[in-house]
Amino acid sequence: MSTQARAPSWHSWGIFTFFGHLGAMCILAWRSSIAMFRRPFEFSALVNQLDAVGIGSISVTVLTAVFVGMVMALQFSAALAGYGASLYTGSLVSEGLVRELGPVLTALLVGGRVASGMSAELGSMAVSEQIDAIRALGADPVKKLVVPRVLACLIAMPLLTLVADIVGCLGGQLVVMAEVGVTARFYWEQVIATVQIHDLFHGLGKSVFFGYFIAIIGCYKGMTTRGGTAGVGMATTVTVVWVSISILAADYLLTNLFLAL
């Protein structure tokens, strides 16, 4: 009785594809880490990327943080009022922003903006064979294109997270003063007494990892884009999805790690 080989199911192909992309991104991350320490250093490219990643993302970071802080203050003040503890709303708002919502929401919004831009820019270069031309001239595309973007995200994300923490606490202050009736001095005394230096580094440490994931995923999808303009659009969409999932998954793992330290 003859037997026929069964074709692999779509589940198998999905697993192979996932680990293939994961391995390729790890290789890109390794190559970029090595290239960071090789001369010449692309200072002008780094400054341009810092402007695009950092300065260009301040507006969305500030707007998001101020409204998140206001909403948190509104919710916590209403919930704590039933226990007669609404005076401590500022403590909860600051703790939640600094340790969790500040770095995560900043990474999600900035990551979607920045990573999609990297993917579209490098994807356009890939389909127009500009990256192949860089290789033909004897230069390393990873050194010239990936390293400045990775360094810019590593530098800009903690700074943007710090801005989000401060602005979010200011937004919470406005609501707490209006709803609870405390003074600004009392509010900030609660914030300073609650947020310790390790809480600050907890959130900023996460943002460094988030920035690295944003840059690597955006650059990888851009440099591997195929299929013309349609491929660029698809790569941009997939980049936003991958960045969002990686940030949320990494947030859980990093939270467990930092809490165990």
C-alpha cells in the first residue's frame, strides 16, 4: 500500500516563518552591535535620527501623557473617595505613570510612528536597490543605515519617557487639585514621597529595551522589503503590529525581571 507524504500544515509554516524572522532579527541586532564600535562614526546621521525620533515625537508624547495622567487622576480619585483616601491620589498616579504607563504608552505611540517611518524609508531604498548600491560601493548598510537609528532610539526613548512621566504627573495634578481640593505643594510632596529612585530606573530601563526593539524591527522589515510599493506598504503595516506585540510582551518579562532584582 503506497503512502503519500503529508504536506506540512499552515501551523508548521507559521512556526518556521516566525523563527526565521526571529533569527534574522537577532543576526541584524548582533551585526549592528558590532558595527557601533567600528569607525567611522556616523555622527551626522545620528543627529538627524535623533531629530526625527526624539524632537519629532515630543508633541505626541506630551499630549498622550497629559491626558493619561488626567484620566488616571480622575479614576483614582473617584475610587479612593469611597475609602476616604482620595488625598493619596497623587501617589497612585505617579507610581503608575513612572513604573508602567509612562514607558509603555510612550513606546507604543512613538514606536508606531518611528518604526513605521524607518520601515517605509528603508523599504523604499530596498525596492529601488539603493541598499544594494551601498554594498556595491564597499560600504556596510548596517553601519550606515541601522546603527544611527538604533543609537537614536536608545538615547531618545528614555528621555521621552522622562518627559512623559513629568507631564503626566502635571496633568494628574490639575485634576487632583480640582476634584480633591489639595494644593500643588501637597500633591508634589505625595509624588516625591512615593516615587523612589529605583521606580524611576524601573521605567527608564524598560524604555531602553523598547527603543532597541523599535529600531531593530523597523530596520529589519525595511531592509527585507520586497515587491515594490505594495511591499513597502505591507512592511509598514506589519512593522507596527510587530512593534506593538513585542513591546507588550517585553513589558511583562521586564516587569518580572525588575521586580525580582
